[in-house]
Amino acid sequence: MGKGKAKAKQLKGKLKETTGNVTGDRRLEAEGRAEKVTGKVQETAENVKKNLRGR
């Protein structure tokens, strides 16, 4: 997964989290938080791979 897809996942998660918060849907809010974290982990993994290739 590329860095762009990871960023998109984070954005999608933020949107779900915000929507869940506004509508009071705690499940949607939690899904959004989880998706944001997953995107951040994927982005970090991409950064690590990029740095290892540069050495």
C-alpha cells in the first residue's frame, strides 16, 4: 500500500469519526478512529521502508 492510500484511509477514518460524533453513532465513531489508526500505521510502515531503501 502506498503512502497516498494510507493518507486516504486516514481521511476516510476522520470523516467516519466526525460523522459518528455528530450523529451520536458511537460504533461509526469507533470505526473511524480505528481506520485512522490503521492508515497512520500503514503510512509509518511506508516511511520505514523508504528509509531502509535509502541506506
